[in-house]
Amino acid sequence: MDLPRIFTIRESGHRIHNPLTAVKLASLGESLRLAPGTRMLDLASGSGEMLCTWARDLGFTGTGVDISTVFTEQARARAVELGVADRVAFLHGDAAGHVADEPVDLATCVGATWIGDGLAGTVELLDRSLRPGGLMLIGEPYWRRTPPDERTAKDCHATAVADFLELPDLIGRFQGLGYDVVEMTLADQDSWDRYAAAQWLSMRRWLDANPDDDMAPEVREELTDEPARYARATREHLGWGVFALMKR
């Protein structure tokens, strides 16, 4: 059980596996106005940057769960580096279906709603770990500009235009699931560029170091196609944000 290699190659230089900068991630944590000692569960926790930095800066404790062995090891190393290994733990496993042993104050899935087969299922999954009155964070794409056709949507790594909503409709979707949207932090153009373009450098350096690897043709094809595709489609049409929800 692991993440396909292309993901870890592409994002080997990332600490944050979504289009938020470190400054935006810190601002998101502060915006929640939660007390030190807040207990957190982070599903699809990646390299652990959110949980580790919030443990260091905000005094949180918690657990992260991720299917990637590479990212889980990076998260554990980051916890040691930041001096919070006594307050956070990272488990290698499938976040789909994972429920905390005891209810938590903050349950999060930032950019991986496939673990619940979509938005509604992920909200339901997080709610199973959340104490009454607790706070939920969901990271989700939305259309900044609805693509004019299905080809453009696929160039944004969607399967169809219907995969995502525009921002007002996404907020309405959360409300329709029975939650108030109480905060949000949105990626901007610069943070999107930093997330996407950093992948190209990681892929090129990997190719230079591994020219004979079986993955090399796939990585070369992606590096050849992705910069123009990003500039043409993703950069113009796709937004991304983290939304704080409280159950009504």
C-alpha cells in the first residue's frame, strides 16, 4: 500500500503538497483561533508540514495518516527537526475509513477528498472523528473561471467540467451538507505558481540523476507537457482553498 512513484518524484522538493505557501499555511492556522492543546487528526497528511508547524507554533497535538511511505518518513523527520515528535505522530496507512480512537477538536483533509469518494463522503468521514462543536478543515479545488469545454477541464487534471464548482457554489455545497463555512484561506496566483513550478525542477533533477530508471519516460513526458498545460489551463481556470466548517 503506497502512493504511485510519480507523485513522490513530482513533489520530492515539497514540504506542502498543495498550493499554499508556508506563510499562507501559518495564516490559516492562526485564523482558526484555537487554544494550545488542540487535538488534531490530519487525514492524507503528506509530509506533515501542517501538523508539525502548528504543533510548534500553536501548541497543537495530533496524528497524521498518509498512504505514502516516503511522505510519512519525511513527516516523522520533520517532527524531530522541529522538536515536536513528543506531540505528534504519523501513521502509514490508508486514510480512507480512518477514525480517531478518541474524538478530536480539529479534523482535517486538505486536498485529498478522494479518500471519502468525494466531498460529501470526506466530510462524513471527518465528522466521525470530531467532537461535538469541533472544527473541520477541507481543502478542495474550485473553478476560478469555468472552462469553456471538456478538453480544458481535462488539462486542469479534472475528468470533466462537472468535477468542480465555482466558489460561491462550493460554499453552498458545504451549507447543503449541514455545515457553516466559518473561515477560508485561498491559494493565490503566486502560491499556485510555486506549487506547480517546483514540480518541474524536481522532475528535471530526478531525470538527470535517474536517466535509466523505468519511470524516466513517464517523467520526461510529464515535464515536457505540464508547463504549457499549466500556463494554458490550470493557471487560468482552477482555484483551490481550505475551508473551515462547523456542523449546524
